[in-house]
Amino acid sequence: MIMATIQSGIAQGLLWAILTIGVFLTFRVLDIPDLTIEGTFPLGAAITVVLINNGMNPMLAMLICILAGAVAGLVTGILHTKFAIPAILAGILTQIALYSVNIRIMSDKATVALSADSFKTMITDLFPAGTSPNTISIVVGLVMCFIIIELLYYFFGTELGCAVRATGSNQKMARALGISTDTMINLCLAVSNALVALAGSLIAQFDYGSALVNMGQGTIVIGLASVIIGEVIFVRKERNFGFKMAAVSAGAIIYRTIIALALTLPWMKATDLKLITAVIVAFALAIPAWQAKTGRKKNSKKAAKEVE
Amino acid sequence: MLKIEHLQKTFHPGTINENKIFKDLNLTVEDGDFVTVIGSNGAGKSTMLNTVAGSIIPDGGSIVLNGKDITTMHEVKRAKYIGHVFQDPMMGTAPNMWIMENLALAYRRGNKHTLKWGMPKGEELELYKTQLAKLGLGLEDRLTTKVGLLSGGQRQAITLLMATIKKPELLLLDEHTAALDPKTAAVVLEISDKIVKEHNLTTLMVTHNMQNAIDYGNRLIMMHEGAVVFDVRGEEKKKLTVEQLLHKFNELETF
């Protein structure tokens, strides 16, 4: 029972890891908490489900949803860079606009179930009959995460990727070195939202089996929680960029597994999910401060010993 | 050659805070000139540098650098020609990135950023090492140290190297040692002088330290209320004393 729960936590976590990497790109590389993703996540799901239901090839549908996500990120980017709207506000504006857009895509329905063969069906056919859906999700998630981390690791090592990181680190310097910071911010927001839309698409297909208009609610908190859990547990010293992305992906898996386990407790209700989320996030955010305190104590003990 | 002609700039025009910073600023800097710029607060020294660098666009007049009219050219575009070192040591480097990544960004200043691998290797890396070694701060062995972990003086020395590793047509030093302790300031100033002389860079250096303004460079200008009021070069400049400069200042203040 517990093993099965953990397995489903890992399966879900690997798909949410893609969203987490998207959040990592804006939150850590650009230093902008991008709220657009609460709109791009259901956007990815809605586009994929509706297109597949209308008979489109699932791979093509996913490609379109990735592009749509990038465009949504670009809208936030342009509001922020060209019209000088603060980044958080620009994200909120795109997000609420997307809420209406998503409802139109879903033809005024709050939920649209997948009714045709999806990417999941295509992949399931490749496995022997009777393979558990969790196993399939885990394999797909692992392969996807691996490809995405590899691609992004390469990208952020290129001249262009370095220019994006420089923009996030020190905009004034970047401009003085001839880097067009506006372009770099737009680029990073587009890539991040493309990933989040892909995550929405995969989660709609492999987990929910449908697109829900409200599925984006709280995704930024989940993403940030996963980033922080991953960093606190795995990134104890200076690490390279690829390692950091793998660490935040692991953070997403840990977060999902904790949620899955918590929900198996007999006195927990599904509606307690948000409460559990808040507790986990508060806990994860408190860990660094707590570590610093215990670290100080240890150091002072060590110093005391040395004096003796 | 840098030619600033009839430059005009007013901040907050039409408001109670209206500040006519330049009414008619003129300055010509010859190739290879190392000009030290002094003047009281509000004289327009930093504004002049920022207007040349492009972070401030003037209301009128023209700025021509080696035949190119850069008066309204975008800041990012003209960065190709201009190296700029700011007062705040935190401003000139990317703290989250390694020393060698910072240098690589500077080395590609003004180039298009492509999908080519951006990490330096081979000859380029050797160049960074020799240039860092010349600073004499032991940074050549710390290429993969994050710049944010370095001291202000070390960061400012790296910023200087970044501003000059690809020879700029003009180097702007905006009170770049003012935030450092006296000993470190002296070290960074010596490094600046060495780099400027080595590459024969056309340089404008704003400073509040009058002794430094006399000791360094081949030309000294004093600014007051947005205009150049005193301009000496060569032997005449070398003979200047801090007392004479202070006397000049006091003369201006009484008007």
C-alpha cells in the first residue's frame, strides 16, 4: 500500500518536475517569480486535450501547446520589458487573461475529458500489456526530464545562455557589456512558460485524464516549494547548473510523495491538500534559517573546545 | 577622438525640480588622452560619462566617437565601443557567475550572442590567465570562483579587466576607487594606470581625489555647473598642486 503510494508520488513528481524546472529558470536564473505559469499550466492542458479530442496527432498537439506556452511567456515579457510593468504584475495580468482564453479553448466547460487516443495511449502501446500506469509515467517522466535538463544545460553554457544568466545576475553590467537585457528576459520567460505548458499537457494526459480550468491554482507555490526543497536537501555547496536542475526535479518528486503519503492518513481529506502544501512550504522555507542556527551552535561549540 | 559639442540636458523639465545640468557642454578628447575629471558635486561629471555611455540621452548637441555619431545610439549598441567602470564594485560584475564566465562575457562585448559554447578554453583561457596574473591579486588560479565571493577591490580590478580585455575605443572610469579603502584604492588605481598605458586607451576618469587627478593622466579638466572651466595638459598639469586646485574651487564657489 505504502509502496504503491510512493510509486504514484514519484510518477506524478517526475511530471511536475518539468514545471519545477520552468519555475527554477525564472525564479533563480532571472530572479523573477513569474505568476504567468498559473495560466500557462492549464493552457497547455486545455490545448492538448481539445486538439487531441478533435483528432489531431498527440505529438503535434503537444508541440502546439509548447509554442502557445512560449507565446504566453513572451506576452508577460513584453508587458514587463517594453511597457515597464513590474514583473509580478505583468505575470498576474497574463495569468488572468489566460483564464478567459482557457475557458474559450475548452468551449465554456470547466472540465474537458480526454476522449481520443493520447500520447499516453501511444506510449502505453509500446509497453507489454498489463504494465502499471505508474511505471509508464515514471519512464516517460524520467526520459523527459533527462532530455530537458540536458538541453537546458547545454543552452545555458552557450554564449546566448551565458548572456541570459548575466542578465539575471546584474542587468546594469549586462547592458554595459552590450547584452540586450530585454531580449534575454523575454527569451527566458518564453522557455520557462513553454516548459510549464508541456507539464500541463503531460499531467492532463498521464494523471488527470482531462483538462481542468482551475488546475493552475497554486502551481507557483508548488513550483517554488519544489525548488526550495530540492535546493535545501541536495545543493549544499557550489554545484553546476545541470546538477541544480536535477536537484529541483528531485524536490518536485519529494514534494509529491509527501503529499501522496499525507493523503493516505485516514483522518486526512482531499480538501486538506492546500493546508498540507502550506505546511510543507513553510517547513522547507524555514530549514535554511534553522540550519544556520544549528550551524552557529556547532561552530561555537567547536570554538569553545579549541579554546580549552 | 571623442567630440562632445553643444550638449544640453535638463532633468525634470517644467517641474519644480527642473535641473538644467548642461546648457552648452563642449569637450574634445584626443586619441590616447588620459583625462582626469574633477569638480564639485552636481557639476555634471557623472552625467557627462553616463551621456557618453548612453544610459542618459541628451536633449540637444552631439557626441561623436571616432567619426561615429553616437548621440542617440542605444546604450546596448554603443557598449561595443565603450568600457565603463562604475563607483560601486557590485555594479560591474555578475556575482552569481564565475570569474572566467564574467571575463568571457566581456570578451564577447558587442558581439552577437550565438548558440556556440560560451565557456572559454584553449588560447582564450590562457589569455584570461595571463591578464589576471598581471593584476597581481592571485586571481589567475581562481577562474571558477564566483565573483560575489571576492572583495570589493578584487571585484573592481576584474571589472577593469572586463572593460579593457577587448580594447575599447573609450574607457570611462566613474569614481571607480571611491568605494574602496585607501590602500586598495591605490592598488586599483595603479592597475588602471598600467592597463591604460599598456593599450594606450583614450580615457576619462572622474575622481574626487585631487592628488590622484594631478598624478595620473596627461590632462586634467575641472567642471562647474555643467561646463569645463579649467583645462590643462602636459607639463603645466604636472606642476599643479592640490592647493592651486582648491584655490580654483573656492574662486568658482564665490560666484
